[in-house]
Amino acid sequence: MRRTWTWTFDLPPDELWPVLADTNRFNEAMGLPTYVLEETPQANGTILRRGRGKAAGFALEWEEKPYEWIHGRHFRQARVFTKGPFRRFGPVFDLEPTDLGGGATGSKVSYALDWEPLTLMGRLFGARLARQAGEVVGKRILEAVAFAKGARATHFDLAPPELPQGARERAAALAAEIDRSPYGNGLGQPLADRVLTAMATDLLPIKPKPLARELDIPQRAAVEGCLAGVRAGLLTMKWDLLCTNCRGPKLSAGALSELPRGAHCPSCNIDYDRDFEKNVELSFAPAPSVRPLTAGGFCLSGPMATPHVAVQLLLAPGERRSVRVDLPPGSYRLRTLHPGAHVDLEHGGGAFPGLRVTASGVEATPPSEAGTVTFANDAGFELAALIEDRTWTRDALTAPEVISLQVFRDLFAEATLRPGDEAGVSQVALLFSDLQGSTALYERVGDAVAFNMVREHFALLASIVRDHDGAVVKTIGDAVMASFGDPANAVKAALAMQARIANFGEKGHELVLKLGVHAGPSVVVILNDRLDYFGSTVNMAARLQGQSQGGDIVLSRAVADDPAVRPLLATLAAREESVPLKGFADPISFVRLLPA
């Protein structure tokens, strides 16, 4: 049985899809409870997912089938119940562009509920329950569309959450403590308000990069504010080891030292390894003393739970299905939800290859007409096949990004890897500095004055490093070693250091800075109880600093040739040089930025 509702809105589908396909948020807004799934591997590699819960006064038990969706167009979901009033119950959602005239494009939205009675209660009251549920969904859809238009500040009109006694007073005190931190960035009250009032969907987890977009602040400010929130006690933090397939956090730890080198994803039925710079993510959540949240989710497998998946279809044995979908150029993977061979491909636009599934995995088939993709299931059992974007999510705050920030090293120096554990990163930009003639400085002005000048110069360099999203790894005598995730930020910091140091100190006692910058792969290790870098990239950066003559900046070719660095050098006086360096077999070419 089916009941359908339709609307026409004056927003195009690409603006409506993110809010209308957010099934986790919609289920929370409808007052449905959170739930967890019992996931059991089957002999054919698929996963049987069973859930239990309670809704509308009914105790429910069901098998949860994988969602089906086509990004921007359609989704549907079915649960097969073994306990409750229905045998099957689930939504079907369609979103189609419609011509509004005058060159404007709107959207036709169709929402349907499909159900099949399991008990007498389901037969007697199925239509009434479906109508009531549909009316609530319709109300929420209108609210969500108004939010997408900017006509309201929140997605839905919801009752305030229940809070522990004294939570508001506690949150106010913690917000003030955050604002007293040098890393609070004035985010104490905004973070407290979010913890106290936001939907649970927005709090499990709190991700700094989307938060920065929402608050219209720099990403670094949001990361610093969240870490200051952890230090104050308003937030908790955890390191998630994301599954390389579904990208969900299947294993979490409170510290890097507790994170293993690999994990098993029960949803995908695969083992996967830790990739320090890709699938180790830092996320945040409210402290339970302020806002306790129930474990589980309101919808565990909807389209927005895995937004990198463009198409996902549930195919019966022997089924062939063609779907309309326009996939932009990019890197894609064709795979199933269970283990097996996959296909990686580069799509240049136009017709997209088809997808055929066998018992051993996926293979690509010749494209059909442009805008249509054909799926075929020859595996002999029901399965879910999908097309996903291989680009890793940009909203993940990865481990290398975190440890390259000064705030993390200042507030959580103890949150390190285990001794003897190490992690590789494919690129880190390292800056080495040193003071020219520091020994003569001590003799010229005296130990006390020189010591204070060196200490103040350390503070100056540290502030510049932080301002350019870097971190001071360590100081060595009068030298500084700093790390940056972006080579361009390292070069900008070096330019700022030379500009600021020129006006540092009293006349006749000026400091002269020697700088070298190199970028490349490195290994993150624990040295002297702190995160450090090890390898040839570190050695090269240190050797290049040794080539500095004072007042200049020595850049490796890897840094000077970086696409984001080249525009910075366009107007600067520079000279290319090549010299043999200790520890390297061949002469090393570099670029010397001459003093202004």
C-alpha cells in the first residue's frame, strides 16, 4: 500500500537535496528514537543488519535493508519487520527539476510511504498511521525548505532538549573559561549555545571545518576553539579510525596513543589499516555533564551519512536496472557493500560505464547513453552496488592537520603516539631558523640582555608560526623547527619572519635570521615525550637553513615549485643555486630569496 504527497518549490534540486535527504536529521525532528544495529556477516560476504526499537507505542524488530539513492534525485528505504504492525514500511522520495518559467528552475518533490500490514493492527490502522506520519514529514519538509531559502535560522521548530540540572550554569562558566584561553577566539558562548540547544545530529560529532563555515570564521579559529573547549571541559574529543570503504568511525579512542594500526568494519565486513593522514580524524562531542546524548543514530545509512556515494542500488539476483544520473568528471570507484573486487576509474565526462556484479566482485561494462548508468547483478544473491567519489572528504580534520597546529602542541602535548609507534605523512613543510652570530651577540651585549632578546625572538617566531597555521616542533639552542601542512603557509611565515625581525631589537643590536624551508614525506615519531618528525625531509630542511647567509630565505625546489608558492615568489628577488650537501649524494638545487 502507498500514500503519496507532492509539492513544488522555487529552489532547484541541488539546493534542496542536502536538507531533504538528511534522513538522520528528519528522523530526529519526527521524534523517532535512536537505535543501533546488530550486524551479522553472511556466508556470501553480505551483512545481515537487525534492529530493535520502539515507535508510536509499538515494540519493533526488523531487518534493515540498505538504502537506495541517486544523488540529487531519489532515495528509498525499506525495513522488513518480524515484530510490529507492519511487514514492510519505508519512505520513497523523488526530486525532479521543474520549469517555473522565465528561465527559473524549481523542484517537484514527491514523498511516499509504502507499507504492508503484518498484524491485524497494521491492517486496521495502517492508513491512519501512514497519514499521520506523512503529515509530520510534510510539516518538516516545509520547515527545511524555508531553512534552505534562508527564511529561518534552524531546520525545524523543536522543543528544547532536556538537560541535566545545572547544565546551563555549568556551560556559562565553561564558556567564560574558554574565552580566557589564548585559543578561545571568542567562541565560548557560541560553543556553549550549540551544546545546549542544537539537534543531536549536529553534536555527534562536532566537526570544526563545517562549524567554521557555519560561523563564518577561519578553520584554524574553529579548531582552536574546540580544543580550548576540551581543555575547559565543555567538549570531549576522540580520534576516529575511519573505514576506508564507508568512511564511518568504526573504532575510536580518546588519545592517539590508544589508536591501533588497524580495525574491522562490521558494516562492510572488511579489515582496514590505519592511514595516519587520511582515515585518522579528530572530532568532538558535548561533555556528558552538560549535554548527555544517547548512543546510536536516528538513521544509520541514509544518503547524507555517506555523501561521497553518488548512487547506491539494492539489486535482486539477476536484476538489471538503468538509472538516470549525470556524474561530473572525476575519480570514481564501482563496488558493492560487501567484500570483493572493485573498479577505480577516471571519468572525463559524457557517458558513464555500467556496473556488473559477480560473486567475486564488480566489473565495469561499456557505457550506455549519456546520463544513464546500467547496473546488473549476476552474483546470485541480493546485494547493494554503488558508485562513489574517491575524493576523501574535505570536512575531516586529519591527524597531520591537527599536529601541525600550535594549539594542539600547547594544550595536548601529552596526547601523542605510543613510544615506538610511528606514522607516515606524505607531505609536511618544515621551516628551520637560526640566529646569525648569536655567540657574538652574547659577548657584545652580555648574557642577560642577549638571553632576553633570544627569548623574545622565540615568542615572535612562535606567534608568526601560529598565524600561518603552523606549529613550533621544538627549539634547538637559538634555532626553531616549525611544521606546516601547506608549503605556501611555510613560505608566508618565513617572509613574515624576515620582515618582522628587521625591526626587532635596539639599534646596533639587530638580530639576523637564517631560514630554510623544505617539504616532503616524513615519519611522525615520539622524541622526548613530544611529537616530532624524522627522515630525509627533516635533514634537507636543516641543511638548507645552513645555506642561508642571513636575512635571506632558502627554499628547496620542491617548495619553490609548489603551485601555491610560485605566485608568492613572482615579485621577489631570487637566485637559483646548486651545492653539494652533507648526507646527499648529488648536488642539491635550491632557490635563495634575497633580502629586501
